[in-house]
Amino acid sequence: MMHMLSSHNRSEFLACPQLIRFDYASGLDAFEPTLLIKGSTVLLKYVILGARMQLGFAMCNGRLLYALKVCDDGNDGGILWSIAERDEELNALRGGAR
């Protein structure tokens, strides 16, 4: 499904060359957890083609850090990461854990 970025996410995605963010987006029937990805064209092609990916979480100085590793070269790959900054991200993570 196509996702229209909120003004906050749009500003951030325009400012960063590569980025991931969780969002709690409006779906067909209700709000649903959504992982937004901005990356290079090559990286996004690997995502679309079904390359192996790993999603990891860690606490860093009391803040939640999350990262997506896209294995586009065997076990090696690119890593996109973010630190949760807004309630929408945490709500999306809680919704995805159900």
C-alpha cells in the first residue's frame, strides 16, 4: 500500500540520504504498523527483490535504537538505523508485536 508521509516524516526523509522510521499509519480498516524505508536505488531494489533482512533493537542511553540490515552482498549488507523519537514510532512497534 502507498503511504503518504506526514509533514514531520517528509521533512526528515528529505534531509537524510538513508533512513528508516516506524509509523502508525492509516490503513484500509484501521491504523497499522508501517516501516518506512528511504535508501539508495540499489538498496531498495534488493528490498523489493526479497533480499534477507534483519531488524534489530537496542537501548542506548535510555533511548530505543532500531536498525535494518539488508543483506545485499551475501552476509554483508547495508544498515539503516534510527532512534525512536516520537510516540507514533513506539505505538507502531507495540502494534507490530501483537
